[in-house]
Amino acid sequence: MRSYYLLCLLLLCLGCTKTKQAANDVDEQCNMPAIYASNANKVNIANGVWGTISITQGDCMPNFGGRSSCSTCAIQREVRIYEYTKNVDAIKDKMGGPFYESFKTKLIQSVQTDSKGFYQVTLPNGAYTVVIVEKGLLYAPLSDGLGGLSPVTVTNGKVKADLTLNYAVY
């Protein structure tokens, strides 16, 4: 009987260690200041675009005294770079918002982020649209006020373009 209790105690302790490790992994993925700093050290392109892709989710409403479920964490996703694309060159998805089915402009390059959301692409000088691929759709959360979607202009150097996939409630 005593060995049964010892076995249960051992299994309980091992389970707690795994839970702690999983929590540490999540914390590491969501320590955005550290991730941004680490990703900046990975850049090795001379001319083009680089950045970090993240996701914000949960209840991000102002919270007085309670715990918030709001979090922003680095994620792995496909990033696509298109010729500069305006609203008129995009086919909106039925979900609306910043989701698009496709663009009529030319796809320049596609790249997968690493586990810390980092990507980089060598590009010639020019104007581009940078989007996240999410569930087969193009996610372009930014606009330049002229109809341009998630615009980035490369001129003699590297340009940082962080994008956040936003599923949060505000």
C-alpha cells in the first residue's frame, strides 16, 4: 500500500513539472520585448524587409483588479510579399475586416516564420504589401490611407515590418 502512495506522489510531481514546463514555454513565446530584441539580432539581409509575426487574443478590455486573458505571443505563419496592393486590387473575404481571398497583384515571395515569429526577405527597392496567411486567407491589418494594404517601402536598406494577427476582444 505504501508503494502505491509513493507511486501516486511521484506521478503527481512529474505531472506538475510538465505543467510548469508548458507554462514556461508559453511565457517564453509571449515575452514580446525579449522576442523583438532577439529577432533583431537575427537580421542578416542588406536590403529588404524583416519582422516578427505575433497573435493577440483573449479579453483585452480594460480590467480593474481582475486577471486579463489578453495575450500577445510570437507565432509561426507563412508571410507573403506582394507588389504594392490597394483595396481595389483585392478580393475581400466574406469574414470582412482585414481578411482577403486573393490579390490581383503579383506575388513576389513567400516565407515561413521561425518559432519566434521571425522572417526576413531580400528585396530590391520598391513598394510592397506584406501579409500573413491565416486559414488560407490573406490578413492585411494595416493601411496607408491611400487604399494600400499593409504597405512597406524598401529604399536602400532593411525595413522592419512587424504584423500582429488580432483575434482579441476589446
